[in-house]
Amino acid sequence: MTPPELLNPTMSRRVFIGATAYVVSVPLFASILKTDNELIKIIDKGQFFTPEELTILTDVAEIMIPKTDTPGATDAKVAPVLDGLMVTWANDQTKQQFKTTLMQINTLARDTYQQSYTGLGCADRQQMITELDKAAFTAQTTQLSINYRRLKELIFHVFYSSEEANPDFVLIPGHYYGDLTKSQFEKVKRGETL
Amino acid sequence: MTEEFDVIVVGSGITGGWAAKEFCEKGFKTLVIERGRHLDHPSSEYTDMQAPWQLDNRNMAPEAYDDEGRYAMLKAKKGKLKTDTIQFFADDKEHPYSYPEDKPFMWTRGYHLGGRSITWGRQSLRWGPKDFEANAKDGHGVPWPIGYKDLEPWYNYVESFVGISANKDGIDALPDGDFLKPFEMSCVEQHVAKNMERAFKDRRLIIGRAANLTEAKTQHTEVGRSPCQARAYCQRGCTFGAYFSSLSATLPAAKKTQNLSILTDSIAYSVDYDEHKGKASGVTVIDAKTKQKRQYKARVIFLCASALGSVQILLNSKSQTFPNGIANSSGAVGHYIMDHITGTIGFGDVPGFEHKYSYGRRPIATYIPNYRHEPSEQVDFVRGYGYQATAQSRKMTGTTAKSVGIGAAVKAKANKIGQWQFKALMYGEMLPYYDNYASLHPTKKDQWGIPLLHIDAEVKENERKMIVQAAKDLKEILAVAGCENTTIREVPADRHIVVGNRTHEMGGAVMGSDPKTSVLNKWAQSHDVANLFVTDGACMSSCATQNPSLTYMAITARAADYAAKLLNQGTL
Ligand SMILES: Cc1cc2nc3c(=O)[nH]c(=O)nc-3n(C[C@H](O)[C@H](O)[C@H](O)COP(=O)(O)OP(=O)(O)OC[C@H]3O[C@@H](n4cnc5c(N)ncnc54)[C@H](O)[C@@H]3O)c2cc1C
């Protein structure tokens, strides 16, 4: 079910591109960049998702966590990891829920723009997902809201647990310091002794 | 494997490892019986060398576990089931226990070689003289038959082998030992500690006392241990052997002697009793895989299967002399079940340190020892509480995974280094109540035909009053600490507090001088059966406020020394 506020034709058409321009990263699956609407179209079938679903997933994840001066969701292989998790982690209900969510996003695109999600221009896709995000946390009881929030949480989890999102992660710090100035902190991070 | 030994130790966790080491080093052929699987050290099951992106399923346990109702209590405890450590916890679906419907009890177990020594938090605190005097003083529970002085040399003994990093704080309630150098307190913790010392006569914030090697001495390197690398991944197992576990420390020491035999996948079903000799003759085990029963004989039996595990074995060991379970002429087996209680948590931001940073992950928190031993006019409860506290690093700003916001602007602010925050969690002493008890379920059995342990325990008025006062005290502490945006959470008086939640379950075979009211004497030796000892948490007559495992270790080493003397004298 689509939340009513998203079906509202007066929905703001403000383009929501975020702070920086859209920068394209290449996912693990074989793909082509549709230059007309800057969409990465996935050609491969995943272990669980269809190419069409992976295309939406990759795009939605990148809208949520775009590449900026730091890596984005596509760089962090969020869609392929999520595809794998559907096989190794998700139960049947979650599998169904995620398929449904991607389908609902497509339906939302059709209802709002009279076009499939993958047919939308880049700005419209970003605007739609941004509005969906707002609506999902306002009207929390609709099925779309529940499904979207779950998908978002997982996308964030996969991204923020990725190597790309954790460039400062140190497996073996070797020592704990609790009282460092900024310059001492930077020095220790570089592996230099104090 | 020969089936006759000098000593049988049931359980290979913190206490079983100690019993095994002590007996083996004293030259006794020792058999350790462990219900769980074998683990090497380092083990292929350790995940401490994995980065977040390398953990199975990005550290999420398969959802099928939820569907199948597996690890339900662990989930209740931790909120989420994670793949980095789940292998070191027992699944209560596979290993069920029972409790009254309205009084859930949390029994967190680790069924594998090493037991919960793999996953423990390593906070290693001595009890103070007043802790051993409390029962006699206020009349709750059975008076302790030992005092601090009896254990002091054994604290020294176990601490030097374990390697405890700590500061000598000079606090009566928390006696000092011969420690390794302490971990550093963060700038904010130092600030809070100073403010507390200035403002209060009684409350002190100190660095936690960790069973992690800040430096490796000969007795540590001899068994292959090396210093802590400040990763705080201890629960995943430590390839460096930097924290104390049976796998890294006591079992390797025992193995070196060639006196150790270990039997894994073998569930101690009962301690067998020889009616003619009036002694325990050995242990009957059930093979966890084939479900076949076997018997092993020994001159001395040490039960170290964890407090409730040992109670279950005692109650299930029925004979003509002991129809209600071995060593149970008093009827006290199973009674006085305790755990630490927490019902108050508080936290707040500490401003003024925005220019300061931390590096590394310290594997221990800070600690506020119990300052309420003495009755005071302001309060109407007995005993007291301390707090586990921390401000070891700045909070991260987090992400909008569960709130509105996506896109570049949101991403730019996500997971950045944020404010310093100080938080503290109360650890209160639960009184030893006779009617908090564990018994064998009359009808329900596990897949090995062993009656389920039924645990019926609740906190009462004294603990509820403590929680209210602990919240008031914490408010004062946070104010003195200079905290802003403070939050104090207190469990409402009408909400059930799940006993067992702190994983410090104790009692069930308490020590005491009177065989009519207690199960064990001052050596943790059965009053009824001279060659049977119970040295895990079951023997504790009260629970104090300190994390208890160091005290179990001291009691175990002391009991083993005593039993060894009796063995050498031929008395056992
Ligand atoms: C997450 C966590 C954090 C903790 N933090 C701290 C802390 O900071 N400080 C502290 O002092 N304590 C802490 N504890 C508690 C500590 O782990 C226990 O007090 C300690 O492990 C008890 O030692 P034990 O030998 O009695 O039992 P365990 O270590 O649990 O070992 C018992 C062993 O007996 C085996 N066993 C059980 N039944 C049978 C049977 N029938 N037959 C054969 N074998 C059997 C089990 O498989 C297990 O290997 C923590 C525990 C957990 C889980």
C-alpha cells in the first residue's frame, strides 16, 4: 500500500540531489550505464534478486548513501552483499518482504510519475526516494513504510559495516590511549609512536 | 582411556580449568569431563581476526534462528544475535531449562571446552572483608564459614597466574593485589574520578581490574600468552591469549604436566555414591552424541559445572542415602539462588573535552565500588551496590538507519566522532533468599533424559529499594561529573527483573559451618560426602556486588590444595 502523502499530486517536485553531484560507481554485477537517465542497469541475475530488482536496489542504495568524496553504497557493494544475505541470512518472510518492497517502489514510481522506476530520470528517482524516506518515518504503520524502513536499515547496516565505510578501522590497535590531542591522535592513527 | 583417575573435574570453564591445573601440577591423574565440544586454542571458531566486513552475514545470525525459537534468552539479553560470538553460547532450545511463566530466569551458558571463560567480561575484583561478614551481620542467608583473610593468599595466587591489570586504589571494600600495570583512564574518566573524589567521601571511580595482560610475565608467556592489543574483541576468543581463559591459560598449564585427560561431548549425569564406603565413587556421563552412559571412577570429585549446572548434577545424583540428591541431607541444595541486579542506568554528555581523543579499544570499563556497606540513616535496605561505568571514547554520531534522512548531506554527518559521554550501570547485591531455588522439573527432560532444571527466583523489596536509591545516587554522581543532557533510567517497581540477567548466578550449594543448613564446609567440601567438592558459584553464601569469578578461582585453588593434602594423607 502506498502512503497517501506519496500519491498526492501536489508532492513537491523539488529536486533533491544532495550536496554533491551524482557520481557513478560500478557494481559487481555486469551492468550498463543508461546515459539517458544515469541509471546503472544490472544485467546479471543475482543469487536471489532478478536483474530488474538488483537495478532498483542498487539505485535506491546509492540514493540513500551516494558516492561523494567518500565511497557510496555501490562502491561498498551493498546490493551484491544484500543479495547474498537473502540466501545466507534472511528467512522466507524477509525474502518476500524485500521483493515486495522493491516492487512497491516500482509501483510508487508508476503511481506518481506514470513510469517504471527504472524509466525515471535521475532527479525524479532521488526525489521519490527522498520523499518516501520522509513519509516512511511519518506514517509508520503502512506496509510500504514498514517495508521501506526495514530495507533502509539493512542497506545502512551493510554499508556501514563495509571496508569502504571504515577506512580508519584498525583490527589490532596495539594500545589504548584515552587522552590524546588532535595531533597526537593523527600521529597514532598513522602508526607512529608518541 | 583408563577409566580410573585420582580426580574428576566436571566442567572446563573458569573453575574447572583451575581445578584441573592445580591437581595436575600437584601430580594427580585428572580427568576433566566437559559436556560441550572440543575447542583448540587459538580456535578456528575465534573471530577476533575478522574485520566487521569479514564476519559471517555481516555479524547477523540467520533469521531462521528466530523462526525456530533458538537462542531466545540470548536474544533477550543482547538484543541481537551476532555471528561473531553466538558459537560460544548455548542454545536454550537445544538445552532447555524451566522457570515459572511469570518469573523468567536468564541462564546464559557456554557449552564447549572452556565454558564461559571464553566470553566473560574479565572484570576481576576481590571481595572485601565486609562481604564475607554480611550474612552473619544482618542475618540473611547462611553465615560464611570463611573470611577475607582465608582467601587473601589464594587471591594473590590466582591473580599472579591470571594476570590482572589494575591500579592499587587503597579501597577497603575492594582490596588490592599484586597487579600488572593498569589500563589508562580516558581524560573524561580522570575528570569524573577527580570530581568524585573531591565531592564524596565514599564514592570512587577507578579503572576496572581486567584479566587482560597489559604486560606478559614469565608464567604467562610459558603457556603461550602475549600482551593485550587493545582490540576489545575478547568475547570472540583471543588469538594472542591476552585475556585469561581456560583455553589460553589453565588447561595448557595442566596439559604440560601430562597428568590431564579431557573428555568432551560428555554430559555428567550424576555423581555416583558408594553406599558401603560412604563416598562418591565417580561420575556417570552420557555421551552427548551417542547418548550412551559410561562411568568414570576417581578418589575425588570436583563439581565445576557452573553454579546451576552443578546444582542440577547434585539433585540428579540420587541414591539410597541421598534420595533428594547427593550431599543434600540438609535439603539446602538448590536454595539461595542469587545474581547481581541492575535496575538503574544513567548517562550524560561531558563537555569541555572536545579537543581530546582516544585511540584503541580498551577491553575493560571503569568501576565505582560498593560504598554502602554500612547502614545509613538515609536508606532502609541492607547491603549495597556499585556501578560499572565508562567514558573510554567519544560517542560516534551514528547514522540515520532508523530515522529520517538519506543522501549526501546526511552521509557527511554520519558516524563522525561526537561528544564524550559518561555512563554507569548499577550492580547491586541480591540477598540470599532460601525461597529463591532451583529444583528438578518433575516431568520435563532434555534429549538426554536429564530432568530440566527449574529455576524460581525473584528480586524482593530490599533490591527494589536499592534500585531507587541507586538512581538517586547516580543523579548526584552525574551532576558531580559535570554531565549535561543526563538520563537516568530506573526499572519501575512493578516490572519483573529477570534474575540471571547479569550472568553472575550464584548459590544452590552454599558454604556454611552448620551441616543442617548448608551443603559445603569452609573448604567447599560436602558436609555429607567427604570426597565431593563444589567450587563454582554454587558454593557462594552471598553474592556481594563484585563480579565473582576471581573469588571462584581463589576458592577453587584453595579447595584443590586442601583436597590434595587429604589425598596425599590417604584420607580421601
Ligand atoms: C557475557 C559474560 C560476561 C561476564 N563477565 C564477567 C566479568 O566481567 N567478571 C566475572 O567475574 N564474571 C563474568 N561473567 C561470569 C563468568 O563467566 C562466570 O562466573 C564463570 O565463567 C563461572 O565459571 P564456572 O567454571 O563456574 O562456569 P563456566 O565457565 O560456565 O563453565 C562451566 C563448564 O561446565 C560445563 N558443564 C555444565 N554442565 C555440565 C555437565 N552436566 N557435564 C559436563 N560439563 C558440564 C559447561 O559446558 C562449561 O564448560 C560473565 C559471563 C558472561 C557470559
